[in-house]
Amino acid sequence: MVKVFIYPATSLILSDMVARFGHTPLSSATAIRERIQTAGLESPPLQITPEEPKKGLKWAAVEVPAGVRGRMSLYGPMIEACEAAIIINDADLAFGCMGCARTNELIKFLVHQKDIPRLELNYPKNDDEGVKFVAAIKRFLTELGEAK
Amino acid sequence: MTQPVRIAQLSCGPEYSGIQHEIDEAAREVGGEIFYPDVALKDIRRDFTKFGLDVKSPDLKLAIARAIALVEGRVEADAVFIATCFRCAEAAIVRNELRRYINEHSRLPVVSYSFTERTTSGTLLTRMEALTTIARRRALLARETQKGLTLGLDSGSATTKAVVMRDNRIIGTGWQPTTEVIKSANEVIAHALSEAGVTRDEIQAVGTTGYGRFLIGKEINADLIQEELTVNSKGAVYLANRQHGPATVIDIGGMDNKAISVMDGIPGVFTMGGICAGASGRFLEMTAKRLGVEITELGPLSMKGFGGRVPMNSYCIVFGTQSLVNALAAGSTREDVAAAACHSVAEQVYEQQLQEVDIKEPVIMVGGTSLIEGLVFAMGELLQTKIVVPPYSQYIGAVGSALLASGFIKDD
Amino acid sequence: MTAYTPTHVGSVTKYVMVESFDITPADLALRGYEISKGVMIKETCFGLVISGKEEEVDRIVTELRKIDPDHIFVKDRGFPPGDARRCRANLGGARPGYNGLEFEMSIIPYVSHGLEALKNIDEKTVPPMENPLERPLLDIYKLKKLIDAQES
């Protein structure tokens, strides 16, 4: 099983595909779950405290907005831990955890910096593209499994 | 229990900056309730395109769609709170445009704020209180004349002020620097009462505002305890005799500055800033001290000078003062230095705060700093308008409180 | 600030979504309840939310997928079911993630079609999707064509 970072990290489709073809998706939900299930200071709704933007300083400087640094405290460790990545490039309507374009640019950049297998796609727009989309992902994930 | 005031939040980032609960708490403390206008994906797509501001962040697209849902009445709210990350240019553009859009197309009071991870509910409290007041107390804020015998007290960070009013006239005032909050309040009240020639027992209603409003309000059993944004707006248009139509109120205070866009005496959009002391009355106090003049003399002195002759490289209170000291050492006149200090404060308020409200004439300056004519002049130059400084402008909060408190006089 | 004591520690929660003409979320729930053995299952308009120990949740998810593998999709959720911090009833509106899910649900039929098609063909024979990062800005021949079209 390979740890695959998915972008958008909130994606149902990618999360499902990665698990369906036998690997572990690294997604927003798993990062949020970790926050929600860890004791600390009360900070609803996401249990992200003002400490998280400070932890985010590892990936973005202090003049970068707090929201970017707070998000990076979720994604930074996942990007470091991932062994492969699937990126959907036209994910313009992923809100919440993927709601900040500047964070998203930084996430993609950091993933590109890593020397790991990576698949870049767009969302399918019709049935034909749906076949190509699933085939590309299946091929990518199967090869990951074989390489392992 | 009364229904909470429903405050719609349009935002990007607070949950991820760890401050969403501070926003929720500030709202709750003043009887408000934060909620997120519900929109469907098709609304987001349609309204984002319709609005025409092509931003990239999905959460900003969502904020735009939510704003349109509020303005078009598809989602009901009493007030709007717009919050985005400090230092995000994309979000700042959206924040400004949404604030303007909501203000122009609805009667919803709006406050916008750019936060950092250090933002606390305390910093948001006055803004939230103003939002809930405007939503809940429109009837009270509609009052245009003072009646009976009332007392207003403004417990500010730098000075404490009191006025006694009778039948729409100011008959007693008191003013002194704030030292011990309650002691200062008692002393200015005693002074105002004695000048008015009345006793505390005769006063029919009392109102308090300013930083110390809760403490003093409890101490002197006030009928009205109200934040300074709505009170000062009311006081400003009352004293300037501009109770109808639009107006802009600027109050450069000891600790923070307020810029309020007013319609018929009720704030529509407002900002409160207080990040840098270099943009406050405090800086002018320090300048006066360094020049060896009383703060009251700084205004006339600066009117004789020309600020452009003094290089000011920083807005910071420490480095700004250093620039003035250097200028004096290099031979600049005291008049020019005084003018440069006034210009620096006016320019900083103009650049950092007045961009967040729509400037509509008349522009009314209030608070103690409005008596420094060099500052008023500098602001007028920047805004290209003649600034109105009403009589008793330094007592603005106290007058507003006394005026609004008369709504609490029980008819016998 | 007050201390935070988490609940549901060690549990996982997953969404099981269904996009099908043949089965409904209610059918899925019925099957879920049969095999739940005490694991919490909650119905939503898209499908189910299942919460419990990881092995248990995975077991149920594997079983449910079998009903209609090409039309059932699964993803993790950070919060346990009905958590007040994410609940629509408490927030006045949907959490932002909901709109994102709404968007992907509109794409899901193409993915289902892809999964169905690949049962009969080898994925290695399917031509690759265009890599969005490698797409040339404008092909020179296409540009020539455009210019010619303008002139005629």
C-alpha cells in the first residue's frame, strides 16, 4: 500500500479511486480527524488553534496570511509523508479545506518539488473522458503497487 | 429571552487561522448569532459569474454568492460580518467590494475585518456590539432630540468625558485624562453636574460609552451602556446638525480610530483600527511633548508650518518620532515638524482605514483630536473636502450617550 | 481558553455515496443495518455515514461496495456523524465542503461510466488523458487556421 496524496484533498472521487485500487489516500478528512481526536485547547469547529498557523511557518513565512499557514499545518505533514500524488488541475470549486487559492498553489508546488510518481489530470467532462480518467488512475495506481 | 441577532458571516480563512470560535464568542456575548447563508452549487456558479470579480479562491467565490443571496433576500439576516485573512490581497479586494455592494443594495449593517491568528473575541466585541445595536435598536437610534435631564459619560482610553443635557441643550461638561477609570469618571461627572447646577438625584437617565462603559455603567447604574461606534455616529450628526442623509464620521482616538459611514444617523459601514500607535492621538501627544508645547497649542503651531519640508520615513510611533527629532536637529522649524506629524497621522488613517468606508460628504471629525486644527486641515487636504468639526466635538461620546439615554426616561 | 477533551477517539467515519438508477441510499442503509453489528450508520441524502472501529467500518464498506461497485463511492470524514460543529442545523447553512461534494457528484456519472467500461477493456489500451500541465498554449497549425478563417 502506497500513501497517495490527493489534490483536491477533499475529493470524494480521488479518495475512492485510491482506496478502491488498493492504496491509502492522504486527504483533508484524515488530517482534520487527527485534530478532532486529539486533546488540547478548545477551538471549534475544526480544532485548529492559533498555534496551527505558527506551525505553518515551516512551510510559509510570517508575512503569509494566517489562513494559508493554518492550512499548511494540515497539508505540510501530508506532503512530507506521501509517496505518490494524483492532482486534478481544474479543481476550481473545492471549498473549505481547499478554499484558498494561495494555499493550493503552494501545495501543488511542494508536491512538484518531491521526487515521487505523480499523475496530473483534469476532471472528466463526458463519458469518453470518464473512461480515460479512470483508466489513467487505475494504470497509475496499479504500477505503484507493482513497483512497491 | 430575546431572539439573537442573526449575523451572516462571509469569510475566508478564520477556521484555519484558529479564530472562528473567537468570532462566535464575540457575537454571543452581545446577543448575536453567527450563521452561514445557505447556497447551492448552482447559486455559487451563477452569482459568482454575475458579480464579475474573477477571483481564484473557492471560498471567496462562496462569499460572493452568499452576499448576493443576502442582498436578494433569499437568505434572511439582521447584519453581516465580513472577515478575511490580514495581508491577503485577493481577499482584501473581495472584502471591500462585498462591503460596498451590500451597503449600496440593502439596509444590512456591515462590518469588515481582516484577522490574524492573534485576533481575539475582545478585539471583535465593540464591532459586534455595534452590529447588534444597529440591528436591534433602530428605534432608539432614530432619536433626534434630547429631552429631560440626562447625563452622558464617555470613558475613553486616553480621556474621560461627561456632559449634562437638558431639553436639547448642553448645560454642563467635565473632562480629564483617564487615570483610575472609576475615579476619573466620578470626577468628571461631579464637574459636569456642578457646572450644570444640578444634583445626581435630579438626573432622569444616564448613558455610558467608551472602553470603560461596562465598568462605569454598572457603577453608576446606567440606563444605557453602548459601544462608541453607534453612539459617536449619533452624537456627530446631532452636533453637526446633519441628522438626515449620508455623512462620514472620523474619530481619531487615543487608542484606536473609527471611520463610520452613516445614513440618517445610523452607521452602515464602519471600521475600527488600532494596530499602530503612529496613527493615533498618542503620536500627536508625543510630538507636542517633544516640541515643548501643550497639545492644545500643537494645532495652531502646525497651521503655521509646511509638513512637506520634513522627511517622514515611517508611520511607526517610535521611528516616526525619531524622524521628527532628526528633522529638528537638522534645522527644521517646530512649525514644519508639527505640520508633518499631523500630516503623517491623517495620511495613515486615510490609507489604512478610509479605504474601507465610502466617503460621503459631509465629513465630520470628532473626538479630542478634532480640536487639533493641523490634523483637520491635513485630513481635508487628503479628502479634498471641507471637514466639519461640530461644537463640543471632544465630548462626542458623552453627548451621544446623553442624547440616546433620554429614550429611557419613563413618562410619568 | 478551555481544555478540549475529544470523543470518539480511535474511531473512523466514512461517507458511502451512491449515484445509481438501480439502488437508493435507503436500499444501501437497509443492507448496512443488516451487517452493522452495532456500528453507527446514518442515512443522508447522498448515501450513508458509517462510524466505528476502523476494521468494522472497512468490513461494512467492502460489503456495501459489492452491491453496485461502479456506483458506490467512499471517502473519509473528519467528524463523527451529527457533530454539532459541522451540522447544518447549527451553522444555518451547509459547511463549505458540502458544495464541493455537490460538484463532484455531478462528475461521478462519468467516473461510473469509466469503471463500467473498464470491466471489458484493458486500461493499458486506453489512450492517456491530456496532461493539463503539458498542453501547448496554442498549436501553430491551429493558429494558422484561425488566421485564415479571419481573413476569408
